[in-house]
Amino acid sequence: MITNSIKFAGISGKILKSSPHGNFQVVQLSKRVIICGTFSNKFNWSEIPEHQSGFESFITYIGCKSKTEYPKLKNIIQTLDGHCEELRQAKRSLDFPLEFKVRELTPESVKRLVKSLK
């Protein structure tokens, strides 16, 4: 059975894209928070596994409205022990003009982040 949703840390997410080889999925957890999860971690990402989804590893993407909003969002991420990369034109968070990649969040931190950004 093919489904267009997945559970991640108790959050129902919409699958936006699946790789042809089945190694990763791009999942929208909220309007602003998107993850890219891998089932095999062949990319050697440092993220922690999330058992409910089956992801061995994942990276989080945060949609951002403007360059002036970025420092506020970055501060929230850092309180959750995440590491932010530079702001860029949105590739995954298509509801926003900009986005940034966040590494090393735990599934619980992603859950707290989604809740705090509502």
C-alpha cells in the first residue's frame, strides 16, 4: 500500500518526495519545518535515528520569511542544540522565499521546534 504520509516523532508528516531508489524521503512536518530522512544513511549524516519513521538519519530544513527573521530562528534552533547552516534560497520549504539547513537535532527537538513555530 502506497501512502503519502509518515509519522515522525509523533507528528504526522506529508511525504513531498521519495527517491527513486527508496533511500530517502522529504517530509513536511509543518508549513515551516521539513525533514529529509534516509533509511540507510549511506550519506553518513550525523543525525540520530528516528524509530517511528524508520529513518536512520535526517536533516531538518526551516523556512524563513526574510534575512531579518533568520537570527531569531537560529537562536531557537541553538537552544535545541541544533547547528544552523547559512540562509539560502528555498529548495525544500517552498512556502517561504528562504530556508536554512539544521543538523544534529534529535527527533524530540524537532517535535519541540514544530510546536514552538506554530
